[in-house]
Amino acid sequence: MNIYVGSLSYNVDEAELRDIFEEYGEVTSAKIIIDKYSGKSKGFGFVEMADDTEANQAIEELNGHDFKGRTIVVNKSEERKDNNRRPGGGGGSGGGGNFRKDNNNSRGRNNFRSNY
């Protein structure tokens, strides 16, 4: 079972996360999610446990538990939904479009013409 663990202290590492769940059974993986820009913890992670009964016991007993000064949130991880994301990154605000700069303007102003 994949378990979500939230509200973690930012200084908790994967070994510590694994240790508290191993008290309930076999942990196959423990992962803290790291911000790709700062390299620091985002304050949540995921633990995978081999046995669902042990995983459910860990969820029941650790949810709301004080761990390193924070009350952690522990629940069964739900499969990530697509959220209508488009391939290729998509989204963003403004910019681009089908416009081009007219470099033949003698006054030096930026004129834009639609390519339609």
C-alpha cells in the first residue's frame, strides 16, 4: 500500500520516515518530496508498505501523531488524477500567440500583426 505522509518537519529525512513506519511492518520504500529549485523538503512524502493490514495499522496509529514537533497527517495515498494536463507543459499566462514583431516600422515602435 502507498501511504501519504503530510505536515512533516522540514528536517525529517527518509531514514527517519522509514524508521517510524517499520515499527508496524515491512517498508518497501520511503520518499520525502524535495523542491527541485531549493533542494529542500516540501514537508510531505510517501511510504510503501508490503502488507495492507500493517499499513492500515500504521495509518490508524500515526495519523495525528506528534513527530519531531509536528502533528503529521497519514492516510492511504490516492492515485494521482490527470487534472486535464496537456502534453508538452501547456498552460501559463499570456505571451506568445500568433503575433510577430514588424521590424519595418520607421518610428521604432513595436507593432504586432496577427498571423490570421
